[in-house]
Amino acid sequence: MSSSSSSATLFGSTSVVAPTTSTSSPPPQQQTTTTTTTHPTPSPGGGGPPYAPKTAQLGGIPSPVPDIPISLILALLFVAGAAANMTVFRRNRRRSYKFLFSALVVVFCMARVVALGLRCAWAAAAAAHPRDDVRVAMAAQIFTAAGVLVLFVTNLVFAQRVVRAYHPFFGWSRGVTWLFRGLFGSAVVVLVMVVAVTVQGFFVKEGDRTRAVDRRVQLFCVVYLAVYAFLPVPLVTLAAVVPRRTRIDKFGEGHFRTKFALLTVTASLLALGATFRAVAGFYTRPVGDPAWFHGKACYYCFNFVVELVVVYTYALSRFDKRFHIPDGSSAPGHYSFCEEGEPAKTPNSRRAPSVVRATSSTYGEGPSESSLQLEAEERGWTTSANEGGEQSKSASPND
């Protein structure tokens, strides 16, 4: 009995220990599971900023084919445009012929080469390095959005010269001068805004309030740039249509009809691209379901092809000769007055007779009687008509 009871006790103790051992083994397994969920494995793309856009972008995500071949061809065309304008700029500089806009076009072309090179890098890194893909995409979008402002400002400067040529006193007035300065300064402000919202958009998650504010700023910028690009067209049109009180203060080479056509065509092309980007910005689509205007053909045509047409139109038409003004022009009559070899800045440079003399000699026509009378009153002369109808001048005792 004692042996059986001892054996029963032994088995009983064993049975008691066994459940204890089985119940104590799960906790380490639960602890291991908890540790795994607390420290998850990072995703391939990373969870931190910069974040990939959740909405469809113009041109979409580039791929090695066809984006790299297309980008390389366009980059070579921009390099050729930069070389042509740099050659013209150096030749003009040797002759002390100042026209800085040729150098600005060179800067624009090189900025476009950088933008296309970044797009090639984006296409190459899209599959292999997702985080590098986002960073390269951010740089490519900044260069693509900012570069075109150079052409916008160039066209606006040419439009200002046309307005001053058609209406010298109005175009050179203080109010109009400051208006154009404000427009030139606004281009810099909009450029800073575009770069800021583009960069910040990659570091803010979808649904954040800051992202909504960035979108409003971005829409304002694209609409403003579309209007800015088209602005030279109504300016030169009004300058040509509004009746003039003086003759055209001619500058550069060639007819003003050609200048008018060049400005109208180039500004319309740039406005077409800017308007397309503005309209596309108002329609948001998911990355996986882009619209037709998000395609690669629209992206390359309305951005780079349009700009190439403008660059080569400038170069082939020799815009450095057609839109050149004498160095030091700062008042009515200086455009054509200085072309005759006289200094730009004279003591009486802001008087109306200088415009009459300059434009009359430019067109080979004599001044009218009212023009000479105005000049006589300004200088204190007395005028009298000869037999041939010409005006003779005699100085007053006050001279």
C-alpha cells in the first residue's frame, strides 16, 4: 500500500508539474510575437518623407523607354539652340553690341538640358531605388516649372519696347514704367512660390491642411503665369491700334510688322503651353488612373517642343538685331535719336522736339508745321514762313 500510494503520489506530482510546465511555455512565445509587431520591417519605399505623389502628374512616371530617348533628343536640340545664341552673343560683344537676351536664352536652354537630364535619371531610378526616385522627381519638377519664366520675361521686355516706340510719352511715363517693373518683380515672387510649394508638397502627407494650402497657391501660380505669358499680345495690339500723337520711335532692324508678328506668335505659343498646364492643374486624378492630358505626348509637346519652337524662332529671325535698342536709352526719342550716332543722355532729353526730329529723320520726312511751332515755343524762337513754305527760325533776345 505504501508503495502504491507513493507511486500514486509520484505520478500525482508529475501530473501537477506537467500542466505547470505546459502553461509556462506560451509566455515566451507571446513575448516574441509582441516584439515582432512592435518593430515592423521597413517597407521598400520607406515610410518617411519625401513622399511620392498620390495624384497623377503631367508626363506620369518616366520609364527608360520611351522617355530616355525622347529626353536625349530634346536635350541635344536645346544644346544646339544654346550654342547658336552663345555664338551670336560673343560676336556682338566683340563689336561692343550689347544684347543680353541672347545670353538669357542660353541660360534657359541649359536649364532645360538639366531638366531633361533629371528626367532621364528619374526614369533610370524609378524601379531600382524608390526613395531616390522621389528625390530626383522633385528636382526634375522644379527645373521644369521654373525655367520657362526666362522666356516670359523676355517677351514682356520686348512688348514694353514696342509700347514705348508707338507711344513714347505714355510708355516712358513714370506710372507705366513702374507698372512694368512690378510685372518683372512679380515673376521672381511667383518663381519662389512655385519652388516652395513644389518642394513642400513632397514632405507633406495627403489630407494634411498644409497640402490644401499648397494646392491653392499652386493653382494661383499656374493661372498667373498663363496670363503673364499671354500679356505681350494685348499690349502690342493696343499699342498698334490706339491712335498715335507722334511718329514711331523706331528701334532695331526690320519692319515693325515683323516685330509685331514675332512677339504675337512666340507669346501665343508660350501662352498655349502655360494654359494647358493651368487647366490640367485643376483636374486631379489618382496615380493609377491618369487622364489623357497626363500622357507623355502632351507633356513633351506643350512643354519642351513649344519652347524649342520659340528658341529657334528667335535665333533664325535674328531677334538680337530686331529688338536691339541703343545703350543708355531712358527717355522718349532715345531709340531712334541714338541710332543716328548722337548721345543717349542730353540736357533736354525729355523734350518732345527730340522725338519729332528723331522720327522725322528716320522716315526721311520733314517735320510738320505744328511740330516746328512746338519746338519754337520750347526754345523761345519765333517762326516765319518762307516763300517755299519752309520755316525759318530767329533766336529771341532771351537766348
